[in-house]
Amino acid sequence: MHGYRCLVAYWIMKGIITPFLYLLWRVKVEGREHVPTDGPVILAANHQSFCDSFFLPLVIRRKVTYVAKAEYFDSWKTAWFFRAAGQIPMNRSGGDASQRALDTATAVLGSGGVLAIYPEGTRAPDTRLHKGKTGVARLSVGCGVPVIPVGLVGTRKVQPPGSMVMRPFHSVTVRFGPPVAYEVDGEQFATGSPVPEGAHGGPTRGDPDQQELRALTDALMASIAALSGQEYVDEYASRKKKAPGDGGVASVAAPNS
């Protein structure tokens, strides 16, 4: 019953917010046909602004789920909003934080849902696209689901780092690409397709080796860079850093950062 109420609240909130977002911002969508109409799928996007988590679900006709920090659910004053917005708390019991996040995300995909992830791991400290973490690849290979790359353009101007206000009348583009394909030892693989047992050193589909995870992740980041038009930098994002000429770093944590 609780899950049903959250689902109803999600669609009610989306129905209320969507007209205002389209009225205040010029939202353009490209490649939406790449997102399957049913079945589990991972949407992996660049992360330039807090408001990314509003615009991506806006243009999808399915419920989009993010894994959020459990602290956002400690108070009823914020918990209702994050649940209604499709956020689910990371399981805090047992294991390390990364494993808990993966377990929660796996449950969403196992139920046939749409999971949105920022492979950079946090909002970027500058306008570049940073090296991806391999959690997305582990989920894709372990659960056998496709990864759809997403390029978000213009959200940083809508809500610059450190700002609590979304500036109206800017353009936002959401671009979806085809499911990510990658190569390991000269062999081609597509996310969401079965991986032969023992292929390139991985004993089972659920236990991919690091070479496969990194190859998939790098192919994903290359796809995102092509969609977003960002310069790629082969280093992990850190909100403590500040690139020359950048306006600063965000001081308020995003729910999925």
C-alpha cells in the first residue's frame, strides 16, 4: 500500500510540475525513441546541476527512480517530497555504502523499473565531463539491462553551482543515445545482451572482471560526451576542485550526489 501511495504521489507531482517546467524553460528532447517503453533500463547522464533530477524525469513517460541519501528521509518535512519525486533511500543496514546503493538499485531493476544514475558520482565541479565510476557497469552486466546514455545541456545555466534558485527562460536539451556497446579484447558487447560464461575472464554474468567494467564505463562516458558536447577529462569529479574560469562549486548536495 505504501508503494502504491508513493506511485500515485509521483504521478500527481509530475502532473503538477510538468506544465510549469515547460512554461518557464524551453525544453527540447532528442532521441527519446531509444528509451524502451517497458522493462528494466538504466539512464546514465552527465551531472551539471541540482535541477538535472527534475528535467530528466520530466521527458520520460515512465516513472524514473533515483537512489538518494537516507538522510533526506529522516525528517517527514523532506521525506514526502523525495518519495513523491521517485527517490528511494539507500539501505543503511549492513555492508558498505557502495554495496547498499547497488543492492537498492538492483531491486529497482529487478522489478522492471527505470533507474537514473550519474556515473560521475557527484555534480561536476566545472563544465567538463569527468571519469565515470564503474557502479553503472556492474549493475548493467549483473542485472542484464541496457544502459542508455543521456546528455543534459543547459541545466547549469538554469541553476548554477551554489544557487538555490532555478533561473527561468533558459533552454534545456535532453539527448538520449542508443544502448551503450563496448569492446573487450577485440570482442563486441552490447549492454542488456547475455554475456557468455567465462568471457574475457569473468566467471559469470553476475561477476564481471575489472577490465569489462572499465571498458563499458569508458564507452558510456564517450557516448555521454558526444551527446552533451562536453570536454572529457580522465579524472574523477570532486566538488572540492575548481577549474580555472569556473564559477565555483555547489554548496548544497544533490539528492543523488
